[in-house]
Amino acid sequence: MKVGSTVREGDVLCTIEAMKLMNQLEAEFGCTIVKILAKPESMVEFGSPLFEVKRL
């Protein structure tokens, strides 16, 4: 996803690796990506915000 991308409910936003398992994060509602908060390939804590979005 890029800033400005519009996604629909169920679209895959990103893939997160946890304990050697790849998990896809899906959009819970339609939105536009306003800001990407996590850098690619960086470690994130559970519950950390990954995106700033604007609901459609």
C-alpha cells in the first residue's frame, strides 16, 4: 500500500511475520491510507499502529 491508496473491506494492507509465520492484515472497512507509520522490515510491538487511515 502507498499513501493515498484507497482500499475496500477485506483488502490486504500488509503482511506481518510473527514467529516465522506470515500473517496478512486485512482492512476492516473501506478507507484511504493517509500515513504509513511502520517502516518496511522493521520490528513492531503488538498493538502498535501501522497506518493512519481516513474512513470512506
